[in-house]
Amino acid sequence: MSAERTEDLSAWPEGVARHVLDEVDSTNSEAQRIAPGLTQPTWILARRQTAARGRRGRAWISPRGNLAATLVMRPGGEPAHAALRSFVAALALADALETVAGPRATISLKWPNDVLLNGGKVAGILLESVGQGGGVSRLAVGIGVNLAEAPPREALEPGAAEPVSLLGETGVRVEPEEFLTYLAAAFAKWEARFVTYGFHPIRTAWLGRAAKLGQTITARTAAEIVEGTFETVAEDGALVIATARGRRNVPAADVYF
């Protein structure tokens, strides 16, 4: 494990607020409601969500004991640049999971927004933004982590990665509030690198943990299915696949393997 992955993440980051709710419909929805009145980046954690959602409007099952949290921030910049924070969030999740589980956890990152633990899906990321004048005025980084319990397999769409929990895979039990501290500290670390140095170091670190890099994958978009070798991630965050007909850059898709 590298030195950057073993830094102390036990202190809450300076200049970042935290709201803990017992119950809410969705932390991303709550982020939208309170964002206009915020003056600093703010994490919202809910012990229970009643209407959680994942990518493309899919339901997200979030029982008590799992992490349901959203970071709401004002990043500015173009939407495409703000969207690269899904990679920042994935790296932060990997660091936080390795902090609490240590060598019992084998973490890999699945493009575009999933985190795998021992090959199964343990976490997902959902970004939602509000634009103003061509830039992003507010960004909500929603994160769900199966800390205590994985959703039933039958609740997922066909072909989705097998769901797992941190507790089930490693025997490690951690409360959502404690895990959020590790996550917030890790996110602040990677966000500082992103703001200072751009996407290049984020991309390099993400590729170092990428699931199925150099192997055959299938990317399903709204219009087509692209199959080939997962070659890399482009400088704009697009998935790069070497297909029988040549290299393809896929900006948005669901990936299966």
C-alpha cells in the first residue's frame, strides 16, 4: 500500500460542514433544497433514506447501517469538468474503505461510478448539478456504501455487478458517521489535488485501481452496445475501448463484465 493511501484520515476536514439527519427522502434531494443557503462545502448524511435513487433514476436500496451521504459544493467551471469529480469520489471511497478494512479489502474502481470490494459492488456514486451562465453553480456528489448489508440480488437489473457489503466481505463493522469522517477527509485530499493539478494525477491514480483494465468489457449506451478491450480513460474521463473496428471513446454508458 502506498504512502498516500495510508495518511491519517481520522480528522474532519477544515472548512467543510456536516449535517446528520435521522431520515430523509434522499440526501441528493436534501442537497438541492439546502444548497442555496450554504456558504461552504457541506456533507449531508442520513441514517435512513425513503426514496433513494441511483444513476438514470434507478432505485437505490439503503437500509440502516449503510452509508447514505451527499457532498454539496460550488465548484464552478464547465459541467464536463465538474463531472470529473466522480473519479475524485471513487478514489476517496477507495481510501476510506482501505482505512477501515486494511488488507482484508481488495478495492477496485469500475467505470464510471462504482467501487468494487473483492470483485463485488460495495458503493455507488451519483453526481447531479445545477448550472448557471454556462458553469456549474452547485454540484451534489451522492454516495451510497453497503457498510452493513448488501441489497438482494433479485433487486438489481440483469448483468449488474454482484452486491456485497463491507461487513460481509471483511467482518469489519463501522458506523456511517465514523466512515463519513474518513470519506470526507479523503475527498478533501483528492479534491485539493484536482483543483491544484487538474485531472491528470486523478486519472493516473484511478487507472492504478481500475477494474478490468486491459480486459474485455461491454459498454451499453442508450443507442448501442460497444464490446472490446478496456484500454484506458481519456483526458476528458471518457472510457476508451479497443474494438474490432478501431478505438472508441465512450463518454457515458453502463459497463458489464
